[in-house]
Amino acid sequence: MTDILNYFFLKNYLMKNYNYTGKEAASLMQRVRQMNSENKKALKEWMNGNGMKMRKVSDITAGDIHERLGYNPVVSFVILDWLEKDPDMASM
């Protein structure tokens, strides 16, 4: 499968907007790379300006995580992916 995300853009976005160090941003990019294809697609949609509420997992969107819990958008998608992969652990 061709990777659909621009990791360089995301890394720079995190460093510029959320004061991540290069090492911190690279670490998060490893988690983004491990996301399933549907969540990567939703992240790509957000990158293209289509919002964060297109993909739901257990009635929760990345937008919900961002708005309610205050995580940055990229982390919100990673959390959404984790919620889907391990719902029992995520609900604790």
C-alpha cells in the first residue's frame, strides 16, 4: 500500500505549532506510521482541510478528543487509532 501521508509536513507542523522537538515529533511520527489505513486516511482528510469528525470509533471522533481533552490534532488521531485497536485498555 502506498503511504498517503506527508510525514515531513506533520513533523514540521508539530514543531512549529506545538513546540515539539525534532526527536519528539519523530517519535510521534512512528506512532502515526503504525495507524491503520482508515485512520491515516482520516488524518489526511484533516490535513486537506476537511475537519476531524469524519471517522468515528465507538461514537468518538478525533475532533471530540481534540475538543474535549485538548490534545493536538495529530495526537487525537493516534488516540483514535489506539481506541480502535485496544478498546478494553482505552476505556480504563
